[in-house]
Amino acid sequence: REAQPGTIGLRGGSLLSGQLLGVTPQTVAWQHPHALDPLEFAPANVVFVNLAAAGALTNLPPLPARVRLTSGDQLRGELVGVDAQSVQFRSLHTGPVRLPRRQVAEVQPGAPPEGVLDAGPIENWKTSGSERGAPLVYSRQLPLPPRVRLQFQVESRGGGGALDAEVWLYSQMSTNKHYQGPLGHRLALHNNQINVGQSSQDPTGQLTVQSATSHSAPGLGQSPVSEIMWLLDTVKGEAFVLLDGKQIAQMRDLPKMDLGQEIRFGINNPQFVRLRSGVVAEWKGGTEFAAAAQSDAVRLQDFSLLAGPVEGVRDGMVYRAGQAPVSLGNVFSLLFNPAASEPVRRAAQDVRVTLWDDDELTLANLEVTARGVAGTSEAWGEVTLPAAAIRRFNFRPYDPPPAANPAGPRTSDLYWGF
């Protein structure tokens, strides 16, 4: 692959134009237009590299299943089977693999459930703001049904700050002089807290509803990738918030307000947190969300949960110990017992590679050349990828966010065409 023009951002705030020449575990090679020789930077001193997306593999065929590891890695592909020891999976990028169950957190075996209104990369949404510290807002005009499920994946860029974001469902902005903001439903995510609120006004501009509740959410934003689900029922006036499949907030007797005509997701610290993907769907029921702490679970298409050991998947059926089998077509995901899980080996030189279809692999011994990208993984084995398939490199995938934001960014992310 030929070098692509772009900009490299270094710790301390320096920005240089030029071209990316290559990456090894020790160096990021960069050609500046006024330098006679290539510049070499230690990955720990690189904040980001923005490159053009010329030739990117954005038209990969859709694959039905998704597997998510305890490390945060995830791949789309085809679910071959599940037994007591392993998950058998076939991916476009890795080929057939046999993953130990203790390394697998969740498997989504098929297509999204019915009622999906919008899904996919969040970059398809309208954006405003920037990634250099100012709030970055994603918005989507989308009339919503009375019962809705919003599901977002949020990725920590590591080492810079905790999750600080807001989601709004609204139709208009307030004209009240004491409140200048959207009218509708609001979900705020900040510092291990979730705040849920509603606001509305009458034709004269007087606020008729302005309510908010706060809920503790330990671990929010601490994982490399967190999945946040917000379910609202304006008919019953209730809502639920789930973090990585587990219920962390429940609200009853909410004001029965319409959900509005627009969705807005704002990230207040985009230099530290990235919104990866989103699903907006009609919510058709199911309120049992929290899996038993010492058990596998089967989440059905209506998002209700069947807790209990999963013995295996074969011939289109999910077999559960002592229970009737469940058709795989009725299953949204399989959640494996967290008490029996163990994280994939972590090493300081690991690099998380994000592809254009939002698949992710964590690789050691990473090499990036004109020929492509190569690396090794305990879970995936030896992997070789075409350079055009790569969207982003994160050189510090395991860095926990500090208690308070430092004066400047500390991450070492390399964005390929992002």
C-alpha cells in the first residue's frame, strides 16, 4: 500500500503533516514534507495519526454472527457450534477458529432482531464538533415508536479520561430563558453515574416537566469497550439502562412524553472516548435483564433472559442443562458465565486493531508495511490483514482511565482513515 497523506499528533500538542510510512512495535515512521529523512517516533509519544481512507475495504459482505471476547476483541462471522469447552467460529479475517469458552463473553448468533430502525457505524450519522477536545455530537433524524431500544458501543481510547457523554431523544429546543436545551428524554453518563431525565414545555414556553434521577454505575467506561442499552416505554412510563448486558438502572412512573424526532449522542471528551456503533430498534418487551452472577444465560430476541448453563449449540438449537432446547432463530445472544471466564493474555506490546467493519483484534508483534498488517494473538493465532481493511490502531488498549483528566492526552492511538 502506498503511503497516505495525513496528520500525526504527538504528546504535548504538536501536529505534523506528512505521510505514514510504517509501524513496528518500536517505531512509527513518518515522512514530513520538509524533512530530508523519515522521522521515527516511539508509539508511546504518538497521540493519533489521521489518514485518508483511499482504497478502504468498506464493502465487506455482511456476516450474521458476532463473537465478543473477555478482552474486548470482537469479530463478525459465522457461528459453527458451541460445546462445553469451546466456541467454533469462522471469520472473514481469521478463517476457522476454536475459541476456549473461558475467553468468550458473548455470542450473537444471527441477524439483528426485527424492528431495527437504524444500525451500523455511527459515522453514518450527522456530526458536529471535533475530536480535539471540544464536544463531538452525532445526530440522526428518526421518528421513534412509543417503545424503543437504543444500543451503543463506546470505546475508551485509554489513559485520558472517564466516559462523559449524553444521549437525547427530542423534537425541539427549549425557549424558556431559564433552560436553554433540548426538550425530551436525556441519558447522561459520567464518572460511574447515570442520570436519566425528562423536560417539556407548554406553548407559552413554561416548563411543564423537568425531572431527573441519578443511579450508580460502577465500572462505567472502565472496560476497553462498553455496550450501553437504554430502553424506554412511553406507554407504561418506564425505562431501563443496561451496561454490558446487565441492568444498572430502572425507572418507573416516568412522564409519558413522546420520544421525539431526533436522536443526539454527545461525547464531551472525544479525545479520550470514541462512539463506535449504534442500534436503534423498536422494543417489543422483556424486562428480565440481569444475568445470574454464576450462570450462563440466553437472551431472547425480545431481550428477556433465560439463566442457566448452556451445554451447546448444534443443528440450529441451543441446548440448556435440564431445560427444553431453544431455537437459535429466537436467540439474540448467548452470555457465558462471567465467574468461569478469564481474560485473554495481556502484554504491554499488544495493539488493538480496528477494521472498517468495526471488527477488532488484539495482536502482538505487530508489523505494518506496504504489503499489509501481520501479528499474533493467543485467541486468533497468526493473523495477516490487508492494509486497506484497517481503520485504526490503539497502542494502549489496556490503559485504565485515571481519576482525573491530565492536562493533555496520554493515549497512543493511530487512526487509519478515521
